[in-house]
Amino acid sequence: MSGHVIIAFETKSGVTGESADIIVDVLRRKYGLNVDVVNLKENPRPDLAQYKSIFIGSGIRMGRWYRKSKKLLNADFEGKNLVVFVSACSAGDPKTHDEAVGKYLNDMLAKYPRAKPLATAALDGRMKMFGKAQAETCDPDKVRAWAEEVGAKLTK
Ligand SMILES: Cc1cc2nc3c(=O)[nH]c(=O)nc-3n(C[C@H](O)[C@H](O)[C@H](O)COP(=O)(O)O)c2cc1C
């Protein structure tokens, strides 16, 4: 189990999956970690027991987490490193970033007392309407920088 990492994510518009890809790349290449990536649409109930570090990622729509990723917050994280990230358009705007952290991370996690993350991030989102990007704030470098910080925590 030592060092074994899972990144379990749920996405509807693709951004949380793109962030998962960046995170896995950093953890594997920079930190040499053994990482599995699970798209919850394909495998909604991954066996978390075998992992030392668990990343849960969700997009946000209508102020809510996606259902399958939310369910994972009920797991037993005793003795494990939990890392949580969300993708939301409001998180990408400096004017509303802190509000997004409050609503989609702090308020949400307060409902799951067993979920005490080592690290969290409210990452940018993308919004398309009629095929055109309405809000495109995603910055892969920000995700990479955060993944590097988390990788350092996991391996120290
Ligand atoms: C129907 C709908 C509702 C949304 N509601 C919110 C919201 O309440 N707050 C927010 O910050 N972003 C909202 N967004 C933007 C999403 O957070 C953004 O599309 C993000 O990329 C979703 O993650 P995903 O790409 O992994 O699915 C919404 C987008 C859609 C399409």
C-alpha cells in the first residue's frame, strides 16, 4: 500500500479529468509515485482501501458536487492522505475564488467529519453555451503548481 495513490474524479465538461491528467503526470514523473486514475463514470465504486493516498475530484454545477464523487467522501480515510479538488468557474475568477473555496470545499467537507484533507484546491472551470466558450479560465500551470505542492507533502 505504501505510496500507492488513486485519483478518482467525476467530470461533465471535461475540466476535472484534464486536471486529473496533469496531477497524475506530476506525481508519476516528478515524485515517482505509483498512481491509478479512475473516471467514476466508468468505475463508480473504486476500492479505496488499497491506497495510501486518495485524491477525489469533482466538477461543480448549480452549487453542487457531482453525485459519484460526493459519495466517495463517506469512505474511511483513517491512516490515509486525502486530497480534494473541485472545478468551478467561480473558482477561476479572483473576485469569487474565496467564496468558491468556502462553499464547495469548506462547507461541503464540514458535512463529512471523516474527510480531513491534507490538501484541497478550488480549480478553474470551463463553461460552454451553444458550442462557444463563455468562461474559459482554466490554467494548466496553476494545476501543475498545486500538484507539485501536494506531491511534496505526500513524499516528505
Ligand atoms: C449547468 C451548469 C451549472 C453550473 N453551475 C456552476 C456553479 O454553481 N458554480 C460555479 O462556480 N460554476 C458552475 N458551472 C461551471 C462549472 O463549474 C464548469 O463547467 C466546470 O468546468 C465543471 O467541471 P467539469 O468540467 O469537470 O464537469 C456550471 C456549469 C454548468 C454547465
